[in-house]
Amino acid sequence: LGLLECCARCLIGAPFASLVATGLCFFGVALFCGCGHEALTGTEQLIETYFSKNYQDYEYLIDVILTGVWHPFARPQRVCHAWRGRKAGGCSRPAHGLGEQRGMAAVPSGVGGGGTAEGGQESHFCTPRRFVGITYVLTIIWLLVFACSAVPVYIYFNTWTTCQSIANPSKTSASIGTLCADARMYGVLPWNAFPGKVCGSNLLSICKTSEFQMTFHLFIAAFVGAAATLVSLLTFIIAATYNFAVLKLMGRGTKF
């Protein structure tokens, strides 16, 4: 009976929300980085093969990939560290936050809400207020990443819808030759790029390639990874804000 009671107390004190959010954040960042890298590499190949023969037209896209917006593995000496600090930094925060949640759970009722150090003294390394602030900033950053990752999904979905119309001409009143996918209108290529767009049966043949299908699904996976990371950070904000409020009330002598 004593062992069961001890286990029950341990389970009650376990930070389940932080554990789930930590795993979700690691999973989301890994999915976003890996799938995003492969998806942009596939996009580069599709543009080079079908939409433009001039390297200067899509040179900017390659620069974006290599400077670390989606490519965490290129130029490891110069890019990867910046990428990890900017994007995968969301991974170190959950581990830090997990320790913070455990530290706050262990604070006795006589300790104020200023920190988690012994004797009630504030810990300058990690305070509840600082953790909430950092997590809030990371959430804003990943909200922007989430919004940006939806753009390529939207572009590929429009292209796929156009291909469906070409494959089923009876469902549209437009001529097949007028149904096109123009990479220039999305800002992927400059307006002087040639040909810049693919129409009709040529576009349908592109949509049937494994490269197009794989890239489309990889962008969707990257979008899901960004969403998972955002949800995990929101969970950390809720948990950290709650624990910070509990510490404040406990410091005032409030009993729960």
C-alpha cells in the first residue's frame, strides 16, 4: 500500500503537459526542417526542368535555401549554427521549460514567485517570468513560420487543382490550352523568366510525375510540423503562466 501511494504521489506531481509538449515540439521541428529542406530542393528541380532554363531566374530561390530559411544542413560551418539558433532553438526551449516546470512544482509554499532557487532567492538563470517571456517570443516567431509554410502548400494545391481540371475537361468551360501554372505570379521567378509557365497537357504531365507528388506532400508535412511546434509552444505558455500564477499566490500564503 505504501508503494502504491508513493507511485500515486509521483504520478500526480509529474508535469504531463510539459512532457507531451516537449515531445511534440521535438517532433514538429524535426518534421519541419527535414521535410522543408527536401521540399524546397524538389521545387528547385521542378523549376529548373520545366519553368526556366536560365540559372539567374531561380538563383534567388537557391540562395534562400542555402542561407538557412529551410535548409538546416547546407553550409554547416556558416549556416547550420544560425539555423539551429533561429529555428531549432524551439527544441532547446522545451527541455529548458520542462526543468522549469519541475522546479516550480517543487517550490514550497513559503517561497515567493520570484524564482526557483533555494532559500527563496531568485535564480537569474531561469525564472518563471523570463521563461514565459521567451516562450511567448518563440511562439510569435513560429506563428510567422507557420503562416509562411502555408504559402507553398497553397501554390501546389492550386497547381494540382488546375491539373485536375485539365484531366477532366468536362468539368470546366475553359479551354485546356488556357489552363496554366505560372510560377512568376507567385514571385518564385521574375516576370522576364522564360517560359515561366506551363499550360495544358504539359502541365498535366508534370503533375503526374513522382517529383511533383512527393514535393507537394513534403510541403504538407512541413506545414504540419510547424503547426505541431506552434501547438507545443502554446501549451508551454499555458503551463508556465499557470505555474507562475500559482507561485505568486503561494508566496502570498494562499493554500490550494
